[in-house]
Amino acid sequence: MTNTLTPTEFPNPDEFEPLDFLVVAPHPDDAEIGMGGTIMRMLDQGMRVGVLDLTSGEPTPHGSMETRIRETAAATSVMNLTWRGNAGLVNRALENTIEARIRIASYIRCLRPRWLFAPYYHDAHPDHLAATLLTEAARFQAKLSKTDMPGPRHHPERLYYYFCIHLRLAVQPAWIVDISEQWERKMEAVRAYESQMITGRPATPPTLIDRIRHEGEHWGRLINRTHGEPFDTKEPLALNSLRDLL
Ligand SMILES: [Zn+2]
């Protein structure tokens, strides 16, 4: 069996109401770990949020295509996402090629998100680094005219970075979202990936689940809340008002 999924069809832009946010993830589970709480908070506030997984995430030591598809569906239903698709690119071999860039740009044109989210740009995992470069390049590609890509020209206004990294970095995020209310549901979505989070992992503390919890508490503590998720931006933040700052 191949480790690549059939790419999700591009939504028809004439029928699909534009997304507010599109989160681009190298593997199914990265969006949940990095910003699952924020995704659900935005959905709770009535925004339209989608996730584009670039690869199947397989092979992994304890996963299989069937398991990963089932786990992704379970996490998607916990989060109640507006849209989720898979770009059908190759796990462990993700590269910033023109072909992959055009494919992601085509999703961007059909989904027309206002904002894009990509993995943070320092990481040990080559797929994550490639996903960041691909998202940056696809954002630009999506606004080009006179191309064969589906959908209208579209340029997401902002590109922000979420943290799902394989390095233990002492990062200084640009901002932190309060996800205290969404915390339990975030962990439910994360635990849906049992083959990645629990099976075969060392059971002595701190487990991988412990580590995700500690990080959520750490970021929450820095904003005087119980749980938070950090983000980064290369461009200055543009605020409408100071009213929503905690
Ligand atoms: Zn990943």
C-alpha cells in the first residue's frame, strides 16, 4: 500500500464560502498539537477554519494508513473544522518544489482564507521546514494572474507561525492565545492520534502527553491564564484596537 493519500479535490470557489483561517500542517496531528486550542476558539467565535495536511504522516513506527486516516477523522470531528483536506504530498520527502507550491496555491485560491498559519521556521524535522517554505511560496503563488491554477487570484493578508517543533527552543513568541476554555477539547483532539502520542511511547513521566500539557500550562502562566498557545510573526502585528488585548 502506498503511503500517499489521494489529494482532496479543490473546493469549487463559486460555492465555497471563504475561510477565515487556513492552517497548513506537514502531517496530520501537527495542527492539533500546535494550535488546536486556537482553532477551536476561533470556531467557537463563529469563524471558518480549515486545515490542509500536506502528507499522510505515514509511515511511522506504530501507525498505518488506516489508523492515521481514522485518527485524523476523529480529531477533525472533535474540533468540528469547517474544512480539512490532504494535499497528497509525500511524507518524509516533502520539498519546496514548484509542483507542490502550485498545488498548495490552488487550495489557497479555492478556499480564499484571510490568514494563513504555517509551522515555525526553525525545526529539526525537514518536512516541517519544507512545509514552512512551501506555505510562504504558495501564498505568493496564489496571487499570480494568467496561470492554469483553479480559482481566483488570492493573497492571504497575513501569514503567522504556530509551534509544533522538534527542537527544545526557549522561544519568545509574538503573542499567546488564551485557550483555557478549549484546553480539554484540544487534548481530546491530540489524544485521538493514539498511534503517535501514546502507543509505544515511554510511559514514565514526562510522557509526550505530559510535555504537551506542561507547554500549554507554561504559555498560559505567562498570560495569567490556565492554558495558552504561542505564535510568531515576521511582520509587525496590525491591531484594530487595544480592546481585545488581555
Ligand atoms: Zn509533523
